[in-house]
Amino acid sequence: MALLEVENVTKRFGGIVALDGVSFAAEPGEIVGLIGPNGAGKTTAFNVITRLYTPDAGDVRFEGKSLLGVPPSGVVRRGIARTFQNVELFRGMSVLDNVRVGAHARRGEQTPEDLLYYVNLHSLRYRPAAELPYGTQKRVELARALASAPRLLLLDEPAGGLSHEEVEHLGTFIKRMRDDYELTVLLVEHHMGLVMSTADRVHVLDFGRKIAEGTPAEVRGDKNVIEAYLGAEA
Ligand SMILES: Nc1ncnc2c1ncn2[C@@H]1O[C@H](COP(=O)(O)OP(=O)(O)OP(=O)(O)O)[C@@H](O)[C@H]1O
Ligand SMILES: [Mg+2]
């Protein structure tokens, strides 16, 4: 059984159909890429899965059970964690306290201090989060997400704002996290190099609709995908 099943989800904002009957699934242990031009509906999909938004139609199931009756805190308790497109840390709080917040609703065997060693930030644990460079803040967010011992980790543009070297390291690190913590990962990303080198399968959205799915190589060569990205640049 798939760990996550998004089934025929529609989400409207007034006249905008941000998601239009979108379905995709993630199997245990997979890294699933979710790509598409700006405004395609990727972050909306994350917000529906984490129950910040209620879909107008469709269902989201985790371990076979619908999440639609579950509040956002309950989603964390079931084992889903995320990072945000624009880093959302408690800016005045220390790095360590930010990671402790992640362990509030659910925790694993590793302490927040352990997780800071894992993301190589232990020496900065007492620094206010806002003082750190953007790429470092993104690692704090990763540690905070891991602090709730997730089974499913949603990453919304983890490469956004990172340097070339940081992105190269990130790809390796996402796979290492998947292996070390037995995660399933949903990866929203514009950085195609990262998606192609990291994802096992990729789903492509455009204007709220799913236009393609397959291996990274399959979607890269897909006519509809190429047109969607060219259209977005025009
Ligand atoms: N809370 C909201 N209220 C109104 N419209 C929204 C809201 N959230 C998203 N939208 C709209 O839904 C559509 C999909 O937005 P979404 O943020 O999901 O796109 P995205 O694929 O994440 O894009 P990007 O790559 O730029 O982050 C856009 O037209 C956006 O303006
Ligand atoms: Mg987005």
C-alpha cells in the first residue's frame, strides 16, 4: 500500500483552481519529485496534505486513512513533517529551541541536540535563528522537521536560495536522510539538477493539473512538460 495517496484533489481560491483533480501517491522509501512552473499548485498540494487547507473535492490518505478529519497538529502526530518555501523559523529563538518545537507533538529517539549534530549545526545551537545565513536556517528547518520523527517528509524548494555547493550537498543529504530515518520524501523543487539526481519518480503540475509522471528521465523528455516550462518562460 502507498504511504501517501492524494486522490482527485481540487482546491479553489475564488476563481483560481489551484489544484484540479490531482492524484499522486508515494510508496514507502521513495523520493517523489513534484515539479511544475510557478503557480502550478505545488505548495497548495503541501498545504492540503498538512491540512492547512481543506480541499474542495478529493481525499488525502496516509497509511490508508483519510487526513481530511485531522487537524494540522494531528497530521504531525501521524508522522508527516515539512519545511517551508520561505523558511519559517521562530526568528528570535535559538537554533536549539526551534528544533525543540519540532519535537512538541511527536518525537523520536533522537534528541534535538542529536539532530543538530546530524545537520552539523550543534556548535551554533544557542544562536538566534535569524542571525544565521539563509542556507544554515534551512538546515535548522530540516532538523526541526526530523525532530517529530516523521515517516513522510515534505520539502518545499529546499534548494531555493542555496549556493551551487550547498545544492550539491543537499542532494546527497536528502538521500542520506531517507536512508538513515527510513523516510518517504516529497520534494517540490525548481532546481532540475537536484530533482533529476534525487527523485525516484516525478509528478508534473501545470496550472493545477497533473500533466505528466514518470522517472526523472521520462518527464524530462516529455513534450507536455517541455511546453509547460517553455510557456512559463515566454
Ligand atoms: N491562500 C491563497 N489564496 C489565494 N490564492 C492562492 C493561495 N494559495 C495559493 N494560491 C494561488 O494558487 C495557485 C497555486 O499556487 P501555489 O503556491 O500552490 O503554486 P506553486 O506551484 O507552489 O508555485 P511556486 O513555484 O511559485 O512556489 C496560484 O495561482 C496562487 O496564486
Ligand atoms: Mg510554491
